[in-house]
Amino acid sequence: MAQVENLTGISAHTLRIWERRYSFLEPERTETNIRFYSDEELKKLLNIGILIRNGHRISKVDAMSNTQISELVTDILSNVSRENEDDINALTISMLEMNEDEFNMIFQRRVMRKGLQTTITGLIYPFLSHIGVLWGTDKLIPAQEHFISNLIRQKIIAAIDSLPSPGSNAPGIAMFLLDGEDHEIGLLLAAYIAKDLGWKVQYLGQNVPVINIAEVIEIAKPKLLLSMFVVPASKKTAKFINIIRSQTDLPFLISGNRENFSDLEFDNRLIYIKSPNELVDYLQQIS
């Protein structure tokens, strides 16, 4: 229930009241009497959350058909004053329905209003966190996650390619994911941010052997290193990071699951970056 609350923005207390008073919500129950929602009910709750946040009374929503709810949500999403959470919920629905046109419409509309970097850091990044909640509620199949991840990946790669090349004297930043790390979107986002700020990005991609990093430093001569650690494997993560620290005096930026770094000591060479905005601030300070 708490996971559904986090996903929809509707409190568990409110959901229980709605179940008693209205007919639109009928969750099923497990053998141990735990509520769970079907995919259709989850999508409906996401839409209802948008309506409630935009001033619609739940008693009125209860009398609407699914078509009427969808049409009203579409009208709200075309309004430039909508909240960020509404866009995230709309992206979630486009993922559950595997609707590429809807995803593209929401993405392009935000880019036109806010610009590309703000769209990626202010919308796509929190949306990725939302995907994690869906995994926790078992409401997302791998094909849906791959579908939306590939769409986001395409958008970021196209955005990176559209940026001007940095000058010959631009500082370099080598970015990579080590063995066992396959989640590339966060690294691509970091590559976009760095290139947009005028850095020369040496992008190595996924599953780079840790023994190759010293050679990369020798060849590319970066000013910074950056990697991300999403997979829960704290002992392996700490081992990899300490190997890299022993090979260079370069500052090493790391990001990802904070629990992976519990065995590490941070100093002026090992810096934890918890958000895209922190990366922007750091790169601007030292460039």
C-alpha cells in the first residue's frame, strides 16, 4: 500500500476511504488479506491523482466513465501550469500502455517549455525513480521497462549529439560503468550534462573491466573520472573503487545506490554525487 501511495501521490488513508465510499476502486486481496491493484486500476489511480491535484472533487470523478477521465486528464496535461507530478504520472501511463506517441508528446512539450537540460534533470530523472517504485509493486514487466528505457536512451543520445563539440583545450571527464553494471541511462544523463557545460566527455559505456581504467587515464588524460553503481553489491563495489583509487590521484565522482558505499571513506579525491544538480554544481566549480 505504501508503494502505491508513493507512486500515485494519494495517501493510503485516502485510498481506504475511497474504497468505502465510492464504486470506482475495488482492489483485490491476497490470501493474507493484503490489498493489491490491477494494472487498469493503477492507471486509473494515476489519472485520478492528476484530477484531484487540479481541483476536481472525487465525488464528481466517481461519476465519470474511464473515457471521460482520460479526456479530462488530456486537457489538463495540455495546460502549461500543470504540476511536474502530473507529467511523471502521464509518462508512467505511457510506459504501462507502451505508448510511444504519448511519451514523445509529453517529452517534446516539456522541452519546448523548459529546455532540454531542465526536462532531463527535472522530469526524466525523477521519472526513473518512479520506475523503481513500480518494480517494487510488481506492476512493471521487463518489456515495459525496456520499452521506456530505450525511448529515454534515444532522446538523451540525440540530445548529446546535438550539442557543439568542446574546444581543444576543454577539460576531459572519463565516464564508465564497471563489470556487472548495465543501467546506462544515468551515465548518459551525466554525459549530456558534462558536454553541455563544455567538458570533453570520454564515454566508455557499460561493463568496462576495472583493470583497463589505468590505461584509459594514460591514453585519454582526463581531469575527472565518473562512474555509477546501481546493482546492490557493496563489497564488490568498494573493491572496484579502491582499485581505481590506487591507480590514480584524479578526483573520482561516484553515484548510485548509497548503501553500496557504506565501506568507503570519502575525501577530496572520492566524491559522492547524489543528483544531476549536484553534478552541475561540481563541474561548474572546477571547470
